[in-house]
Amino acid sequence: MKLTTINIKGMHCNSCKLLLEKSISKIDKIETVQANISKGTVTIGYEKIPNMDDIRNVVHECGYEVSEEVTSNPWLSKNIDDYKVMILSLLGFMFLYFILSKTGVSSLFDIKSQGSPSLSLVLLIGITAGFSSCMAVVGGLVLAISSKWNKSNNKQTFGQKIIPHFWFNAGRIIGFGILGGLLGLFGSVIRLSPFMMSIMTLIVGVVMIMLGVNLTHISPKLSSVSLSLPTGRLFAKKETDLLQDKDTGFRKYLGTFSSGVLTFFLPCGFTFAMQIYAMNTGSFGMGMIVMALFAIGTLPGLMGIGSLTSIFKGKTAQIAFKAIGVLVILLGLYNIANSYSVVATRFHSGETNTSVNSNQSTQIINMTYTDSGLTPSVVNLQIDKTYTIVIDIETNIYGCMSTIYIPGLDENIQSIKKGNQITFVVHAATAGEYEFDCAMGLSHNAKIVVK
């Protein structure tokens, strides 16, 4: 058997790999097809020479291009259409954000307005992940399950064909819930410091930007570094070996269910962010709810990936993935911006105006932190006077909101724990408003007004 390697432009994940392999294998005279994402190539095996025009047409219909020359990947794309899609997508997301802000819908998912990430926000993040980074990372496995099952059961109804997808996502939801609960239990013993949380959030942001760049193709050099799930023996082969007619009941879908559980450990930026949050809940129950709800949010995207590949084909699919890539990059930049505020505070903690003259009298201000937040929510102080702010903690707060400090007045980040008492000594030399923030720069919806 003879082998020929063809250079392909546009592959970014294992979904692309499987789509090309499946489509090209249907061409007459082609016996084997092996796509390589990192090299951007497809190697075909044949006894009789196939029609190259047929191969080009199939590749084009899938939304990719055949390159006649072997060239090294440049750092920046030379295709002007890539930049057009990015700019239009960016403008579209900005317009959508503007509309949601004006209508008040965005407040339903606003961390700052709710004190800590709400369950509705966790669900929204899951939905976003299901149509973006999780689809890019897990999509190859989903398509592997689908293609194997359809090949072995091509006479079954649509309802019967989606059964493996049901078990795969059931594995994700149950597995994510149990493992998330264990993370919460671990967090109750070992609590991450605000600085370590910021470093982990920074890593999440970098991973998300890499995924976004991979999807947009704005940097072919970086896009060649695949962060997708391998479709080899670790996952796909195990589960497909167990999808056999000789097995019955749950055992028939055990491999698929197990693969869903194991996706908990894949390098998805959104998953990692939720894992950090689950650990910082310090509770098995809350950690379980957070991760299970996140997995439920990814359900529409991962359950629909088979139908999506039918709806979005060719160039349309490429444009859709590039638009999703822009969104993932924006969210990654948001993560990095939040983590920077803590890192900057850590390395410049000595450069604040919190010094107090020992000769000055100090007035005590009492505050309380309950389930409703800080009370009072507004504290009025006079300029050039020294105050001691004492906060009695009557509730437990989870995530980054379990920390508190006053940027510009007292940069000492302190932990919020039920039964504790937090003390800030402030001396404002400049009039203005100063927010009570968490370590990631999010507001506790309370402020100090200095006049």
C-alpha cells in the first residue's frame, strides 16, 4: 500500500481530525486516512491512485484547504479573513454586552452584584464552555463515540443513537459532582491563599487564551500546539471496545460513562476555574453542586455536537469556531486582569497610605458581615482622621469573596471566616470612595466615603 501526505490548513482540534478522516475515507480508492493536527497534515493510504480533485473538494466542503507547499507556520496569520472575523466577532460581543447591560439581564450573572459566584453564573459558565473550550477539548471524544456507535448500529432510530451520548454526559455530571465534592472536602482542610488563587487563575487565563488562539487561527504557530483530548487508546479505544453488542444493560455503556467521568481531568480552562471555586467552597455539598451544575451547563453543547456538525458545515463551521475563539480569549483576558490585581498587591503591599500617626486619636467603626453582606454598606469618614474598622463575621463566604481588603486604605488581605473579627486601621489623606474588595478585585458591595 502506498502513502501520500497532504498539507491541510485550518485544523485546530480532534473534531477537525475526525471530520476529515471520516469524510476523506469515503472517497473511492482510499483505504486508510490519518490526520495529524500538530503538523497540519493528512496521510492517505491506497493501492490505486485516488482522484486528487475529489480530495480537494471534500476537504473544502469540510471547511479546510489543501496546501500545495510545505511551509513553516508563521506567528501571525496572513489571511485577512481571519482578522475580519475576529473584528466582527469582537464588535458583536461588545454590542451583545451593551444590550444585556442596558436591559439588566447581565446583572443576573454578575459576580460583583451577588457577593460570590452564584449558581446561575456557574450554569452560564458551563453553557459557554459547552460551546467553546470544552467542545474543543472534549469534542473529539464525543465524535469518536458517535461515529463508532453509528457504524455498529446504523439501523437504529435517532433516539437509540443518542443513548451513548446520554451515558457519556451522565458520567460527566455524576463524576464531576462526586469529584467536585471531594475538592470541596479537601478545601475545608487546606484553604488556598489569595495569592495562590491568583496564580492559578492566571494559569487558567493563559490556557483559555491558548484555546482561543487555537480556534481563531490568528497565530498558526500557536494553533499547531493542540490542547485537545487525544483520541487514542487512553479514552476512545477503551470506550469503543466496550460498546459491543455482546454486552447488555449498563455494562454496554460502561466505557462511555467512564470516559465522561475522566474528562474531569482534561485541560479545559473553564473546568479548571470551577474546580478552584469548588475547592474554595470548603464543603463537600457545595463543591458537588458547583461541579455538577457546571457539567449540566455543558450538556447542550456536547449533546448537540453531532447535530451542530450537520448544521454548521464548511466555511460556516470555521467562522463559528473563530467567533467562539474570540469569546474564549476575552474571558481569558478577564481572568488574567483579575489575577493581576492580587499579584500587584502582593508585590507592592508596602506602597500604601495606611501609615498611622501614633499621636492621633482613633475612632472605632463597627460593622457586621452577614448573609446579606456588609452592614452598614456605606461608611462616611472625615479626611485626615484615623479610624479602626472592626468587622464581626457572622457567616461563611466561599471562593475569592472569602477574602477582603480596602484598596487605597488598607492593602492587608484578610480571610472571612464565621466567628472571626477583622480589623482595618485606615487613615485617608485623599477624599473619595474606597470599595471593600475581595482578593480578585471584586466588590463586597460596601464602601467607605471620605469627605
